[in-house]
Amino acid sequence: MRKILIFLFFLNLLLMGENLEGKMKKEHPRLFISENEIERIKNLIEKNEEAKRIYEKIKERAEKICNEEVTKYEIPDGLRLLGTSRKVLDRVYILSFVFLIEKDEKYLKRDWEN
């Protein structure tokens, strides 16, 4: 899953064509991706079989997350919350990305519950 997220990050950088500082908005929310870039990614998913395959895997994972229990605040080893934090971060990336592509509120709602 991390490979897919890394792929998406670099795909976004490639689509942006500039450094992050030059593209980041001054006002809030400071998103790293604009509506134009989302449309470009949608077009890439439609036209490129590899991108479509990767997106389908991401969407499958988002569907699976929607059916899993909400992440609980727990410190499994008694010392660190890092594992739980990483799990939540992974879920937020996936659900947010699918929401941006699909515009389906169920992903947004589930993202908020995480």
C-alpha cells in the first residue's frame, strides 16, 4: 500500500510540474492538489490501464476500510501510539484520495470517523 501512496505522491509532483512551495496556496485550506490536477488524474485513470489498475486497488482498499471498525485510540505496546497513528494516516490518505476522485460522501464521512 505504501508503494501506491508513494506512486500517487510522485504522480502528483509530476503533474504539478513545479516545486511544492510555488504551488501551495496562501489561503486555507492549503491543499497540495488542485481541482485541475484532480481532473488530470481522473483523465489519466480513464486513459491509462496501469493507472486504472492502481486506482482500482486503492478504491478496493477504501471500500475495505469503510467496512472495518473505526480505529481506536490504543497504545498496543504500552509505550507508543505510532502504530495506531500510522494506521489512521494510511486510512486518511486512501479515503481522501478516493473521495477527491469519486466525490462520494461515504468516503468523506468514513474519513472523518477515523
